[in-house]
Amino acid sequence: MNALTVLSLAAVAACSVAHMPWYPGMYGAYPGVHPWYRSGLPLMPEPTLKAMSVEPANIQAMAPVPWAYNMAPFASMAPIHSQYNARDEFGRYSFGYNGGFNNRAEMRDAFGNVQGSYNYVDSDGKVQTQHYVADALGFRVSGTNLPEATAPEFLDYAADVAAARAEHLAAHEAAAAPAAMPEPKYIDYTPEVAAARAEHQAAHEEASAAAAV
């Protein structure tokens, strides 16, 4: 058994040497750190380190550029001189403040109708005034900086449209005019009715004369 083991190890070593002739054997005659030192392969040359020249950077100083702010001029807010605020249990309130050209006032009644106004100084230095109302008809506002409504410009009707309008208006006026009432015509009583009326009139006169005595 031992002889068979020795022969197997020898065969493995021989195969290893045959495949890698540069390898001196399994840990055999190990000369140093790497086994290929005995194989006759050329050694790697020693690296040569060269110093790199560093050129100084050419940094130029930049002149400062002033910032340009595109801002509209504004007027400083005036201090508030007086203010008030009152309300009650019915939902009514009124509040406001007064600061010279910057003021406001608003009030609300028990039915929820609100009206108020306020002033302010715009970017051009002009005092602008706004009035507003909020009630059952909606919200309405008027102000000095709002465009004013111009009267609408009416165009003339075409010839055929004007003729149709005139014809329709004439027919409408003719239909609305009251119709001429015919003269009343009285009808004579029949003989029987005339006799009854005369008999009734005579009885009425007789009764009146008796009452007067």
C-alpha cells in the first residue's frame, strides 16, 4: 500500500515537470519568493521615476462688475396714525385704519352686505383709490387705476334688415292699437215687455201717492 502511494506521488511530480518545465518541482529547490526565478525567464526592469515639471498657472485678476437691479421704484409706507375695529352679535362689523395716503375702511350690515374702500400709493408715486361692494348682486369694484367703460358702438342695419324691422314694427303697432267700438244700438221692447213695464210703473206711482197722504 505504501509502495503504491509513493509511485502515485512520483507520477504526479513527473507530470507536473513535463507540463511546466520551468517549475523546479513542488516546493523543491525553492530559491526565493517566486518559483520562476530559476526558470531562466527575464526579470522585469526596474521602473524609472521621472520628475514632472509643473508650470505655474496664469491667473488674471478680473475687474469687479457692478450688479444692475431692474426694480420698479416704490414708495415707503406711511405709518398708521389711527385704527378701529368693532363688531356685534348680529354679524355686523366695521374696521379701518388711517395712515395718510394709505388707509382703508370696511363695514358689513346684518344682512351680509359689505362695502368699503382703500387708498394706496403705487410704484409711480400716485395715490390710487378703490371702492368695492359685495351684496346680493355680486361683487363690484371701481377705482382710479381701472379702465373706464366706453359706450358701445352700434353698427347700422343692412337695407333688407332695416326694411324687415320697419315692417315688423308697423304690424306690431297696428295690432296694439285699440279697435274702433261700434255705436250702441238700442232695441225696442217687445209688446209684452212694454205692457209689463207700464203696469209696473203705474203701480209704483199709485203706491207712492198713497204713502204721501
